[in-house]
Amino acid sequence: FRNTGITTLDLSNLTLTKFDNYIFQECNALTSVILPNNLNNTGENTFQSCKNLNSVTLPATLQTIGNNAFNGCVGLQSINLPEQLQTIGSNAFNNTGLLSISVPDNVTQLGSYAFASCNQLKSAKLSKGLPYTDDFTYFSYCENLETLRIYAGAAPKITYAYYVRFRGNCVLEVPMGTEDLYRNANYWKEFKEIRGFLTGDKLAEQDYAVLQEMYTSLGGASWTN
């Protein structure tokens, strides 16, 4: 189906656990996709450069989003990642139109440049399960990120400034008690603000998220004492 004129796909009843690589690449008329209910793996480059794709429904069974799976889907502004997801490949959402992203806590592998060049991205929350052993490239070339939450107990490695080009205008949320580690770390110390949050209390985290949303919607960043 690569580079064909299909416009919508409802594959929910298809018995399939993995797509072949490149299967729907460059289908520029494609706007809506519902993936198979039993799908475990999207495959690689599956919807790459489907420029008008704006609606994607992922199944609860999905465990792996392959490399470049949605790379170049500039019309994709939102996506709900399933809780059982474990792996997001390199460049999986590079150069998409995402406005916000929340990576589920079961994700333990996040590929390099996974959300790079997403210039409409405003807020992002990463998984509790990430080991942060690799360079922090996930949001490279993102220009407009305003809020970033990560759960690393120590500041991850940043080799180049363009990995966090947005840092001067972004509020960084880190586990409470680690703030000074970030304030003294190269590039991390250049974030607009570094805030601590409580971990391990699901209700507290939900309450914090609600308060943060209220703060943002009311223009809290522009308040003065």
C-alpha cells in the first residue's frame, strides 16, 4: 500500500500482530487509521511521511512502536499511547505536529530523536521506567517546548546544546530532592525554571498535574508578586 491514495483505514478486526516495514509509507491522502486490536508491533517506517494523517487509534495490546513509524506525519497533533507500551523506536515521532506527549510508565526503551523536530510540542512527560543511559536526544531541535517532566534521579547526559534547544523557555520538572543536581549540571542549569515534584504517590501526581494545567491555562507564567 506504499504511496497509494487510500484515505482512511479501519483495521481493528484484522488478525495481525505486526506490520511489515514501510507498508503505508508516503500515503499522503491518508487521514485516519485504526490499528488492529491484537497488534503488538507497528513495524518500522510504517506511516512515515503520511503528511495528512491526523487521527491514529492504537490498540491496548501494542508493545512496540518501531523506528520512524510516524516520522514526518506533520498533521498528527495528538496520540494516546497505550499503558502496555514498552518500546518507542528511534525517530518514531520525529517531525510530527504533536502538541503534547505523555510516555507511559512501562516504556523502558526510548530511541534516539524519538520526538525530535516537533516544533508545535508544548509539553512532555517521560516514563518512570526509562534508564536514561543514553544521550538525552529525544527532543532535539524542538523549539517551543514549555514544560518537561522527567523521573531521572540524576541529570542525564547532554552532549550538544541542540538536544535541548528549548531550555531557556522551558520549565523542567524533576523528582523532589534532585533539583540542585540539575541546577549544577551542564545545559540542565540553563532551563527557565527547575521544579521538584513528589514521586510514588499516584494521587499526589494527579493533583499536581491538575494544578499545573490550571496554572498554565490561567497564564501563571506571567503572574507577578
